[in-house]
Amino acid sequence: MKTEYNRRSLINENDHASLGVAGALGFLGLLWWFFFRKPAAEGVNERGTTGLLHHLSMFSLVGLLFGTIGGFGSLVAFFGLPQVRAYNRISVFLCFFALFALALWLDGMLRRHAASRGRQIAAGLALGTVTVLALYDQISPRTLPDYNRIRAQFTSDATFVREIEKMVPHGARIFQLPFTSFPEGSPVSRMKDYELLRGYLHSDHLRWSYGTIRGREGNAWLRHTVAKPVDQLVETLVWAGFSGLYIDRLGFDDNGVRIEKELYNVLQDLPLHSTDQELVFYDLTNYHTGLTQRTPRAEWAARRDAALHPPLAVWLDGFSDPEGTSEHAWRWGGSSGRMEVINSTTRPQKVRLEMTVVANDRGNVTIHTPLLSQPLRVDRNGQNVRETLVLPPGKHPVHFSSNARRAYPPDDFRDLVFSVQNFRLTPLN
């Protein structure tokens, strides 16, 4: 029956929310209790088992109303708290209420009907048999993780990180590739979300680049840095104070072949490999030594400042994450949106701001910022925006608003009103 049901649409992680036969019986029993046994409000605080069942039945009904598609959870999202989501996960509580109630009912039945020694033994054997069958259903070999594979990977990671610690100073910064946002970044090739946290499990003092929060300056710096060609990337990382480069090969469609070849051409040094060949580490110490030797000391501070404090754009309210490729990228905006252009240095920076803005269905987009004297208007055919600006130190808001109609593509619930394509923020001095 469950397999047949799962053929329908809208089956995702909620497949794991099933209560099972016992849980379903307890849940239905609590609904029956709420409608036919629960007294008026002044009587629900009755002591003992009956009072517990009153409250469990109320909890179950409230949980059902919040967790159902189109239920109270939708109202919460529409009227103020859209960040609260995945109400189907309330099933853990519903299952607890149901099993709690089932245990109370079974306990009551045993007290009433299993008074003799024989009946007590028979009831115990029946409950024991049901428990064994339930355990077999829940921890059968089909559902067990592959512990041998997990143990091998964990051991490989531990050895790999210990070797990194021997190669770099205490507290060294390690840059991780591929770049992915945190939290809840999409999988990259075969690399699952949060996989870059593996290094944290085995080191107490290395400082990893992964984990910067989306929508913050650090995340924007990472995104800006990884967009550079490999030779410029390595040089930027060295001036920014990174001691090594960590690569998860599963995050690349070609298993990292191309980027490793480019890194070898730049570094002229062989990397460290994990035992399972999934992870690669490049020590940047020798490259750092050569770079500082061929760069006049008088330029060191400027190079470090340029690496650490490039002009950045942080996309905030109203914008989705970027999509597309490095050659053609875009991000969607709603009827309004805001970003910040950041100059984290102590001096003005001259920059070139470039983007193409496209509105949906005969609409217009207005861009307003204190950096420009006049707001810009963009029509639905799209318009290239190219402005040279002088950024004073600090954060500078850029506001977008559009009167275009929202697009409604299938299975996409974002506000899609206009898009910003191929955004570039380039320093000119």
C-alpha cells in the first residue's frame, strides 16, 4: 500500500514521516478522543491518564492543522514568518503523542483484563513479539547504513587532516573548493551539501573557509575570489593569508582533473591525497615564499589589502541565489530588492558596475542608490547598465523596485519579477 501511495506526486522527505500501523492507530484514537471524550475547556485538566489523553488529543489536532498542506502553517508563512517551513517535520511529535496514547491505553487494558498470572504471561509474550517484529522492521539489513564504508571514509579523513596539520602552522587558514553556500547550498556534482564540514571533525586549530553565512560579506568575498582564474586565485589566497588549498574531487564533474592540472602548472608541486582519493590538499608555503621574494616589499601591504578588501556586492532582501554559469549568470528578484556595495578599506575606491536588468511582461525596473544622482529605469527588453562609481568607505545600499507582473513557472514558488544578469563590480584603481 505504501509503495502504491508513493507513486503519487508531492512525495519527498515526507515519505519518512509515516507513523506506521501502531502510530496510525494511536493517532486516530486521539482524534476520536478529542471529538467524543474530551470535555469542555474547564475540564481538560483532569488528573491521571484521562487528563493526559485530553491534552495529547489537543496536541495532535493542533499538529495536524499546522502540518497539513494548506493548513495553519501556510497562514503563518503568508502573514509574517515565511522562514518557518517544513511543517511536515512535526510528524515526530505527532508520532510521540500517538505512541504515548497507545501505551496508556494498553496499560489500562492490561490492568483491567490481565489480572491472572496466565493472562499476564500471555500479554507479555504478545507485546514482546510485537516489539521484536517492530525492531526487525525498523533495523533490518536493508535500512542499515554501510558502516564499513563510513568507517573507512572517517579514518581516511582523519589521517588526511593530521597530515595537513603537520604541513602548515598552528591556526593556518585552509581554503576549500568547490565553493558552496552555507547553510543549505545545493549539491555540487557528486558532492553533497555540508560535505566540506568533514575537515572540522578532525582538527581543533585549522581554520576552514567553508561555513560563511550567505548574505554576508565573507560569503561575498569567497564567491568573488573563486570566480578568478586559477593563477589569480592562488595569488589572492596567498596574499589573503591562506596556507593551503583543500579540494573535494566529488565536487567537480571531471573529478577535479582540470583544476588539479592548472594548480600544478601554477604551484609546480605535488599535492597530498587522502587514502580514499576523494580529497586533495595543496601546501601554499613554497609558492608564498617565491611570491614574496619576487614582489618588492613596498608593495606587500597594497597586495594584501587588494586581496582582502576588494569591492563587494552583497545581495539581500528580495533576491534569490545566483543561477547559470560563469559565462552567463543571473539572479531573480521580486517586486523589490536590495543589495549593498561594500568598500571595506579606509579610502575611496573607483569601480565599474556592470549588469543587464530584465523585467517581466511589459514592466519596468527602477534602480536607486545614493551613489547615482538619478534613478535608472529599465524596460522588459532588458537594458545594460554600466556606471563608473567612486565608493566611499563603508556599505552603500542599492534599491531595486519593479512594477512588472510576477512569473509563475511550474514548481517554482519564488517571487520572479525581474532578473539581474551578468553582474560585475570591477576595481579601477
